Amino acid sequence: MKVEEAFERIAANFGGFEERDSQRDMAEAVERAFSSRNNVVIEAGTGIGKSMAYLAPLLSWVASGKKVVVSTYTKAL
């Protein structure tokens, strides 16, 4: 499942979902990193849709039975 298909499925199942260009760019970077078994570090501001952007490309990995670990850190201000 490519990023485009993942976002289509998300939009179909979650009313009000709006994909953003920067969100798609981030999701494609995550997909490339996973596919090439590399790391990726992304910094993005508020409102980008980071959670969906890094989770969407992982749907195909989970659907194929592979395990995925997502670790995040939020600095409390």
C-alpha cells in the first residue's frame, strides 16, 4: 500500500480528514526510509498532521504481518 492509497483509506473511514501537502511529503519520506531500511529525522511544526503522516505509510507493513514500533517524544512547554 502506497501513501496515496493509505490516505484514501483513512479519508474513507474517518470523516473530516483533510490531507495536507506537507503531510504527504512527510509520509513519503517515512515510506522511503522504511523501504530502504534507513532512518529518517523529520521536524515539523504544529498543524502538519505528523501523527497521520508517520502512521499512514506503516499500514502496509502492519497489514503484511510485520511488526512496527513507533516512538515519539513531546517536550512539555
